[in-house]
Amino acid sequence: MIDITFKKSYHFFCFVILVFIVSCQPATHETGIISPIIEVNHTAIREGSGMKAITHVSLIDVHDGNILADACILIEDNIIVEIGPCAQIDIPEETDIIDASGLYALPGLIDAHFHLGEILLKRFLARGITSLRDPGAWIESYNNVRASRQDLPRLFLTGPHFDMENPAYPTNCVINRDAAEARLNVKTFADQGASAIKVYFRTSLGLIKEICDEAHSLGLPVTAHLEITDIYEAVNSGLNGLEHITSVGTSLVPKREAEDYKRAILQDNNARRMGRYTMWSHIEFDHPRASKLTNFLVDEQIFICPTLGAFEYQPAEQETDSIKLEGFKNMQSYTGQLHRAGARLVLGSHSWTPYDSIGWAYHNEMELWSAAGIDNRSILRASTIENARFFRIESRLGSLEAGKQADLILLKENPQDDIRSMRKVERVMLNGVWID
């Protein structure tokens, strides 16, 4: 018990110091301290108390996919203090023991691309998504739901996306007219608790470089929805992530076609709605352009969040749009190709899907990945530890390991056999607390 108490106390002390730094340093650019990335609602998340043991569970290691059968997860307050075979774990007296025989344990899921919906927040948490990032909403847009005192996932917010004049979504963006304005906006949202900065597709390459430089100086990653921006130069400017598989489309077609697409969107934001399907419907994946882009993305190891569900199109009973159908198939196919080549994919739901009921977009995205030929172990890894690395929180979340915070889910079936088993959630724990 002495060893367990020491481990837990040490990690709890570290977390308290982390929270203290975030709470007490009002501006990282004024203090010269790069604050750790932490959820904006960290003080409102309930913390478990006492000892808990989850016994006789099949624990899935998301790093390598191995399963530890008949495992025991020992938790003190909100920290995992020991994991191992049940026969080797000494469970202290007065421990709350949960017999999880027949169940499978995974770390809480992480959603890299969520858009606000109060009902969705509750449903996502109940279905195992314990952390999420909204890449494009004012941080104060979450004030009402945060004030409701209900259990919520860990909220990693970015503030509004960075755009230029004639933005696609005026109410969810901040307009940047020059480098000084862009750098000031990065500092402003960093001070408000932004966990990343999100760049939108009208932003010029020069401003992307300024935004990345400023964000990186504050310890924040930058992700982007590009679509009409040169991906090679944008990534070389310092981007850490790409949102949507459509961000890479113009790099897969001839330059003239890419410019036509860019010009149409600059004239009318809505031109991309059908235009992206038209472009993707005839992309030649055996052309050197495709292999050049794939190799570049693999070499750079930039995080790519495809959000296939946002573009999903299935055959209709009455009339099928063959262009949209072929366009989506190619988006899905290229996502699979990127994975097989070694690209760094992470999973985001985009909150909704036209082909599933409300609240299941995350699980639908997993199934779309599976249909793209991505193996289930990789899907689980992208949903947990890879997303934790994208968020830069892997030291405390993203896997079930001693010393990490106790966010986990129990499933009725093994999702490595069938990814649809992710829909069969038995219990969810957030920060050492079982969620009702």
C-alpha cells in the first residue's frame, strides 16, 4: 500500500501543479512560461475518491493491440495506480470492487473534431467519448453548458477559426488582415485557454506562417482546414494537423483545375459543396501527384483528421448522384491508402452524420474507416493514444497505464473483432467517476 500511495500522491501533486500554473498564469506571453495544454473545464470535472478496482476485465493495450486477460485496474481517486493480472494485484481493504468479467476495457475515446451541441455532449460522454476538441467555436459559446453543472467530456477548445475577409462562417471566425493582427489573436485565445489554433482555408500562406510561429512560441499546435491552399507550403510553414480529407484534394489534381476550384470558392464559399465531390470523383491515384503527396504526408508525420462522415454519401433508393458517390468513395479510398503508407491518422466525428442517428457520429466514423480497409487496432489507436498525442496530453490520457488519469470505458464485446462493438458500451468512467 505504501508504494501505491506514493505513486498516486506523486501524480496527483504533478496534476495540481499543472492546474495551478494554468489557473494562475494569466498570459503565457507575459510570464514567459509555456503552460501545459489542459481542458478549459478542468476545475468542473468531478474527481473520484477512494480506492476502486476493476477486476477480471480484458484490458486492450492501444499501443500494440495486445489484450491482458483477467486484468485488474486499481484506481485511487482519479489516478490509475496499478494494472496487472488479478492474481498479482494486492487489493487494499475498503476498495470498491467492480467485477468486469466478460467485459473489455479501453481508455476513454478522444474526438479531434467536434462541433457544439448540448445534447451531443451528454450523448457522446455516455457513449465513451471522454475528451473532445472543438476546432472553430468561440470559447464562450460553451459557457451555458459548462454552467449547467452536468457531467461533460474534457473540453479542449481552440476559439474561433482564423480566416480572412469574406469568411465561410462569419459567426465562428476571427478575421485577420495582417501579421500583427494574426499574432495578437493567437495570444488572445491562448490567454483564454485555447488548446490549439485552427486555420481556415482563405488564410494566406504568409499569415499561416505567422500564426504557426506565434502559436508554437506559446506551446500550442496549429491545425487547418486548407482545401484551396498549397498543402506543401502550408505544412512547411509549421502546421501540426489537417482537418478533413478534402484539405488535400487540390494537391491531387492538375494545377489548372486546382486554380479553377480555388477561384470558384473565393467567389462563392458554397461552390465547394458540390465542387469537392466533382474534383474527387476523377482523381487519379496512380498518378505521380498522388504518390508525391502521400510520401510527403508520411515523411512529415503531420496529424490528419479525415472526418469522412461529414462527406459521406450512400446510394439512394430513388436517384443516386453518381458524382457524389464516386467522390466520396475516392475520399474513403485515399484515407485507407494514407493509413497503409504510414500516415498519422486521428479520428474526429464532426458531430453529425447524414446516415446515422444523432449522437453516433463518432462510431459511424470508426465504421467508415473500417470500410476503407483500416484495421480495427489502428482505429482504436487513432481514437485514443494518437489523438492524445495530437492534443499533446499523452502524458496523462489516451491509454490505460499507471500514473494516468482514470478515463475509461467498458465494452460488452471485443472491438478488435468487430469495430461495431464500440456501440456496446457498458460503463464509462471520467476522472475516476462512473458516469450515469
